[in-house]
Amino acid sequence: MVIYDLLKDDPSNLVEGDSKYLAAEVLNDKPTKAADIFSLGITILELATDLELPTNGVFWHELRKRVIDEKYIKCKSHFLALSQH
């Protein structure tokens, strides 16, 4: 059975993706390549810092406004640790 058949039988199976990686402009405007770059960047941030990305809420909005408080970062990368010396 293909995915199309599953959706045709039950539209509630439709999943749009993970809001952790969603650029804010996608909610209000037509998505652009910039939204893809944001998703890539947030993925790199997650991998480099071991950051637990939110799916919604205040921290979700802060990330989209480029506000990343150090208290959210559990484990800094080796590069960040070296740059502080």
C-alpha cells in the first residue's frame, strides 16, 4: 500500500513535519529557500550543541528571533570552548 492510499482512506494520517525545524515565515507566508536554510541551520545548531529543540512555546519563538541563551545549551562544541580562551 502506498502513502497516497493511506491518506485517501483517512486524512487524519496526514503529517506536515516537525515544528522544531520550521521557519516562522512558513506559518504566514509562502515558503522560500530561506526557510530551507533556516531548517538546515537549526539542525546544525541541534547537532553542535546537543540542544533540545522545542516544538512550540517561548523558546521556539526565541530561536526564530536568533535569541539563544547559554542556559539552554547543555554541551558546547569543542570549537566554542576554545574560542572563549
